Amino acid sequence: MNDDGGVRVAIRAPRAADAAPYAEAVRRSADHIGRWNPVEPDGLTELLERQGQGLRTFLIEDTASGGLVGKCNVANIVMGRFCNAALGYDSYLPFAGTGRMTEGMQLVVDRCFAPVERGGLGLHRLEINVQPDNVRSIALARRLGFRHEGFTPRMLFLSGAWRDHERFALTAEEWAPPGP
């Protein structure tokens, strides 16, 4: 996969050499992400093993420092007549709240909707599912242009309980790609 760059960020597939910086970023951000998602600093190796037709992961990097801004999993990829996937993401400190995660997610969404022959995933529809109290992630989904589709009770088992989620979606026709 070719690297894509934004003004302040770039996206790329993770690689084995990312294990140490990834673990450091996740540990540093444990309090920031732990309320909403599992904190798995040593999970990159397993994540790399799972990459394939149903899962693609993108790391978002700060272009100036090379630091990890965040991670986005494009999961549950189903092609055929559906061409749909779910996005799940974490932002890492010290970059949270700087707008870099939004820039990176714009690049990820653009890659998801781009045709396969141009290096994209060729998807038509994307979902983001967010716990109702996670106002920052809901704001990110809205900044990206995702529309609220509904509420899903007890959707995911996280932190020892089934958690409710708000569901957001976006289709390729609705997507306004980031400018130059």
C-alpha cells in the first residue's frame, strides 16, 4: 500500500517495526482511550496477523515528528452487493485535540471509498459505532460528515459489560474528500 499524506498527517499500514512506538503510544494514552476501548499496548502483533480481506488497519502519523497520532481499524469489510465496513479508532496523546485525528480519518475515509484500481478499498458505505457518552468520538464522526442512523442497545462487550452504541454512517455519494 502506498503512503497517503495530509497537511500534518499521513496514513499507512502498520508493520512489525511499529510494535515499540505503538505500545508506547497506547500506554501513554491508556487513561484517554481506556474508558471507551480496550487498552492493548502489546496487541500490534496479533493485529498484524489478522490483516486481510475483512480487516485493514491504518496508523495515522504526525508528518513533522513521526509520532503516532492514532489508529483506525476498517473492520467487518464485506464486498459483493454490500461493500460496507465499520471504522473503529483511537487517538493518542499528545496529539488528541489537535485536529490531526480528523485529518487522518479524512484520509482513511478517502482511501476506503477510492476504487481498488487506484489503491483504495472500493467500499460504498462506512459505519462508525460510538458509545453515547463518548462525545469526542461522536463529534469526530459528525466532522467527517457521518449521519446519525440510530441507537443499538448492548452492541459490544467492553470492560466487562454489553455497551450501547450510537450508529453513524456515510456512503461514497455523500463523501466530500479532503481538499489539496
